[in-house]
Amino acid sequence: SADNFWLAARGLNLTVAILGGAIMMLDVFQGCRSAQRTVTMQTGAMGYLVCCVASGFSLLMLNSSLCKDNSLIGELNSQLATAAAAAGGEGGVVQFEETCSISTGGKSTIAATVLWFVAAVVTAALHPFHTKEERKASGSLNEPLFEPNSSTII
């Protein structure tokens, strides 16, 4: 049965997948939103930072009953030992560890956490926060693309 740490880790992984994907898609289409340099999406950096924290907290799974005192692993080990004894003890008996350790998946989660943080920092650097006064002062485009009162495009 799943305990609170295991359920939290699963929920946080789902949060990272949905929120991270949504923020990435919004950032991809950010360029189509406005031609003004001061109109940017500052919430992308916060979304990436939330993904960073959630990805890091998904390692709570290592503190769950899945990794500590797992009765299924103990039962499996005893059945394998019984089966090996019934077979005459030939060959090695496979024994599974009763605790978890960080392996490839855990290292990938740590790498993902670092990359989510890097995405948050880069997004914050590319899309700085502008006050309303700065947006008003910048106005719109500096050069018109066509002459007023003319049909000629420059």
C-alpha cells in the first residue's frame, strides 16, 4: 500500500510533467504574442522554479515505505530462497535489497531538477520584469513599417 511520501512523490511528478509542459509551450509561442519588447511572460520563470522544487521533492519516494521495510521484497526473497532450496540449491539465489538507493532514475531526477532551475534563471534573464511606467515609456514600434497617408511600404 502507498504511504504519504509515495503519494506525494507521484503527485509532484505529475505536477512537473503537466506544468512544465504547459509553461514550455507558452514560452515557445511567446514570440507570437506581441511585437513590443516590454511585453513578456514573467510567469514562465516562476513556473520553471515550481517545476524545479517539485522535481526535487519527488525524491521523497526514497523515504517512503516502498524503499523502507517493504514487505513485498521480504516475501519475494523468502519465496526465492524456498524455491532454490526445493531445486536442490543449485545456482545462486537472487536476493533483492530491502532499501532503495539513488541509481539512474534518481540521478536523472537530480539532473532534471538542475535543468529546471537553469530554465527558470534563463527565462528570468530573457524576460525581465517591466513596470507599467517602463511599458508606457517604450511605446510601440520605433519606426513605422509604412508611411502615413500613403500606400507605400518602406
